Amino acid sequence: MQQAAAGLPPHQFAALLPIAFANLASQPDPSSPLHALCLHHVLFFVFHHFPDNIVSGLELALEGCNTNSTPASLLDSIVDKLEATEYMKKKSSFDLGSAKADECARVLSKRLDEARTKLPNFYGIWSRYLDSVTRLAQLFLFVPIRDGYEPNQAVSVLQRECYEYFARVAAVFSPLIAPYSPTHPPFSPSHEASAILVLDRFVEFLSSLHFNSSIPPGMQNIQSLVWQYYCEKLLILTDGTQHYYDVIERQLVRLNWQASRLAITAMESFLDTRSPDCASFVSQIVARIPWSNILQTMHEDSRPSYLASLFGVLVRLAARPRNYDKVRASLLELTKSLSLRSDWNKISPEDAANIALAVTKSLPSDSLSNPVEMVSVIQVIWRKICCFVAREPYSKTSLFKQKLWIQTECSLLFKSESFQIPAAYNSLISDVNSLALNHSNLREFRLVTRELTAMWKNITDTKLGESIVSIFAEYLATNPTSPLILTSVNTIIESLNVDQLTTALKVIEKIIAAYFLRTDSNWAELLHWIQFPNGSLKSIKSYLMTVPSSENKVQMLPLTLKVFMDYGGSDDNKFFDLHYYVVSIRPKHVTSEAGFVCLLARLIQWMAYRSPTLPASFAPTDDLLPPVIRMRVVLRIMELYLMQQTIGERKPPRFEANSPILNSRITTLKEMAQQKSNQNMSNAFNKATAYFVQIDTHHIQSSSKLLLEIGRCAFGDRFLSDV
């Protein structure tokens, strides 16, 4: 046969190939002599006038694989003759050459794609051929690179060639490793061994390419192209993902990822939108990349955006310990080293806003109450990004990001278990308070602190809501010097829903009481900070001025009402309403005696200043003093003093110094002071005596000062210092 063939052209043997192949297919037993003879004939025809018939022979062999009619021995023999297992050798006895090798690669790619399209059980049918097929793929793909590679070319040229060659590699291996559709992985768990073989050859081949040593680290190279291929082709799967991505991960992670600079924004995107089973692979890559070198060599203007994307990836990986279990120590060490950077605050507000969405969505439910170490370090970086650190200089950008931080923390708070929320909320208040203490512009910072109460709008559990409100009020009562006292009275009403107005007013009452625990407290500062929104004034007045009763369930808020009386300037109509309120309220509804005294003092002050404007004689209905002259001890003293200032029925009281006393009550005052039940009020009586005796100094306009002094002696509250 060899002698006869010597003079015949190759195309005549190509025509005999189908016959020879059919004979071989009819002898499936590789141990039979006839099988060996038929195999010898086929190989002779294929390699006659090599490489003229290699493509035709390859076509026949690959087509027969679809029906298992091709003996595995045929492909094994072709591998042996071509020395494909040693594909990196410079030359072999049967050297394909660049053009023929490329043609073979195209045939292999085409036949694999057709088979995968036609055969639902592709791996089940082709598994016995895959060892030889992948060896041939390595050879066909390597020869053109071997013959065409010139290492001294410009890096840009090498990168272009690298991209083109990788496209050829992907075309051959994709039918074997890429999902055919989102719901169909290319292999099942039962074919794991075959899939691992294919991926091993894929990674082995890519690792052997010359481009790995000629393209500098950090530029587009084999690893970055594999990453792009992974994102675009392998990550489309939605069903059967756990097994598939586990197998892919175990093999692809062997590449030299330390030399790569990947499209990191793609990581963010597919961690959000693709199967969570790919996260483990991402974490292993992230842990291997030398980020410090990449960031150091990066242009300063590009670094903040890149940092934002890198942090976005870390946040998403931290969502579940399972995501980074295989590189827990390495990834934690990387994150800790990144947390030491001082340029996190340079990330733009727009990028910070995108990160906030990822933080809210990704971090686990115990991020605030009981975070693992990885999450704790993530939180440290997040604070730095949002400028939520002590003594951060004020700017509109920092203010925006600080507000973003607390909004995110509040969102994380609601992801916690209900029983964990109160403690976490208290800690959050403390965090905000610490920053407020050192803030250079507290009035602007109120936009941040308001979020501590704005979050109440999102609470649907009544008991939890009551607990949160109570924690906030108790924190301020315990920390009267906290800046949050002033910022909260400014923003609390506006931060809540309309139907939460009553809650806001009750909290303001407690905040005012806490404020006056300060040694330097005064009504003027409080009035400067407090804010009653214009749209709510009518509702606020309605609640504060409604006389409490068992039916309406209204609670007396004397300190808030006191501030409200002077808010927006003095208004006589408000004081007439206040007079009615004071004389109508029942003792059992007085929630704070000291607060009531303060409120009463402000009313009397207004009445005293109004006195000189009254006519010489007026109607009984205009006389506001009699209904006010009552209250045990303190108010009894006030009653005696006010009576001493009267001149006659329907006559204006004494409002000038040295005006005559026609109704002295000094004797009654002394008798009261001597009563055993009033001995504990001796200081108040001593203070009051001077007002009764020194008629050249005191008159009706001294009454509010007297009430404050005896009230302070009785109750000790600092807000009784002035009105």
C-alpha cells in the first residue's frame, strides 16, 4: 500500500478516507487484529503527504464522535503521531505549520460547537474522547503562536496579538466549558472528572503562553482576558450554579492572578446580578492581587473611583462568610491593610451613594449588633469614606457623606433582630454624639443628627417604636451636655410624619428638661435653636393649649408650651389662651410642678407688663389676676403678694415703686412661715419677705421674679432662673 501510494496525489487518498473510516468503525474492539489493521489504514491515509489530509481525517473522526462510532484509539493515535502531548516542542516529525494548525483549530471549534448544540448529553457521549481532543486543541492553538510570536514587539502590539490568540482559544474551549444557555450548564456533577480534565488543559495551555512573560504586570494580559471571558461567557448560568462554579473556580484559580489588573467594576456588577456561587472565586482572586502596587502606580485622579469599586467588591464579599471561607485570613489581612489608608475620604459623593446601596443590601443582619471581624473592618473603611471620623473639617461634601453614613446605619439597624435593635440604636446615638461634640459647624450638622429621629418613621412595631423613642430621650437626659439636645429640638418635628407630632412634642418636653440640667443653660439659647415648622404651628398650638382631660388623653407639656409662647414673637392672643389653660387645668393633670410654675411665671410676667395699658376701670371679665391667685405654698405666697399689689376691685394693681400699700399681707405671710407644715419652705419665705417689705422697690412687675425665686427654692430646677 505504501508503494502504491508513493506515486498517487493526496486527494485520491482523501476520497478513500470515508471507506477506511467505515471499516474501522465496524471493528469497535481495539484488541482485535482487524481493528488494528483498519486503524493502520486510516492513519496511513490521514498522514499520507502530511499535512494534506489531516483536516479531512480530523473532520471524519470528530463527526463520528457524535455517535460514538469513532474509536478512541484513532484520536489517541493522532495525538501520538503529532506528539500533541508535548505541544510546546519547537518541531516534531509531523509538523503542522501555522496555517494548517489554525485550520485544524477552526474545524475542532466548529465540530465541538455543532455537537454541543445537537447533543443534550454532550459530555456523556464525548467524555471518552476529551483527553485526546483537548491535547489536539492545545497543539492546534499553540503552533500559530509558536511560529508567529516576536517578543521584541511593542507592548501594544503584543497585547493586540494576545487578545486575538485568546479569542481563538475561547472559540475551541467554549463548547466544553461555557453554558449553552442560562439554564443549561455544559456538564453535570456526574461528568465532573471529564470537566476537570478539560479545564485543567485550558488552564495549563493559558499558563504556557509566551505573553505571560512579555506583557508587564498591571496591563491587559492573559489573566485579564480570562476574567473578561468569565464575566461575559461563564457567568450567564442561573440553574445548577453551585456545582458548575465550584468546578470552574478550582481550576481557574490556578492562574497567576497576581500579575493581573482586572475590570473591577465588573466584579461589583455580577456580584449583584449573577449567581452568589461565583463569589468564592472572586474572593480568591481579590485576595491574590497586589492591590497596594496597583493603587500606588495609578494616577492620583483615578484612584478614588478605583478605591470605591474595590470597596464595593469587598462589601459584597463580606455579605456571607461562605463567600470568602477559602481565603478568610488573606482577605481579612488585605482589608485591614486597606483600612489604614488615609485617602478613603476622597471618594466622590456619587460613588459613596452607590456604595451606600451596596452596604445596605449586602452586609448581614448582625452587622451592628454582633459583627464578625471582616464586617467590623469594612465598617471602619465605610466610616472613613463618609468622613464619619473625629475632627473631620466641615464641608458640604463631608456633610452629605456623613448623612449618607447614618442613613445606611439606620437601614442596617432594621435588618437586625428586634431584640438587638435597642442596644444598637443606643450605640448609634453615641457615635453621632461623639462626632457632634467636635464638629465645627453644629447648625449644619443637624442635617445628620436628624436622621436619628427620622428613622422612627420606618418603625411599624409599636412596642419597638416606644422603646426606641424612650432610648433617645433617656440618652439625652443622661448626657445633658450633648450637642444632640439642641440639634434635636431643631429638627425632630420636621423629621417625623404628621401623625407623629404628639410624639415629637413629648420628646421635646424631655429634651428641654435635659437641657436645663446644664450649668450654662438659658431660655434664649433654647429659643434660638428650637424649630416649630410653619406648616405645623396650628396643630402644635392645638395640642399644647388643649386642657388635659380623661377623655382627650392630652398630656401637659409645660416647658414646650413655655417655649412656644415666645416662639415667633409675643402674641397677646396666645397669652389669653394660656391664661385659660392655666386656670382650667386640674392638679391631677399637672405632670411637672416646676414646669407649671415656670409656665405660670411667664403668664404673670405678661400680665404684669400688660397692667399699665389697662384703663382706670374695666370689666370683671378683663381682670386676669383672681383666677391665677391659687396654689399651695408657692402659689399661696404668690397669691398674698398679688393681693398686696391690688388697689381695689376693677382697679389696676400697683405698678410703680413707692405707690401706697392698701392691702398689706406681710402679717399673713409671717403666719404662714411659722406653720409647722411650711418649715421646709423657710428659704422660699425668706426670699419672699423682701418682696413684701421693700415697697420702694417691688410692685406688680416684680411678681414673676418672685415666683421664679421661690419656685427655685422649692424645686431647684435651673430653668426657673428666668423667663
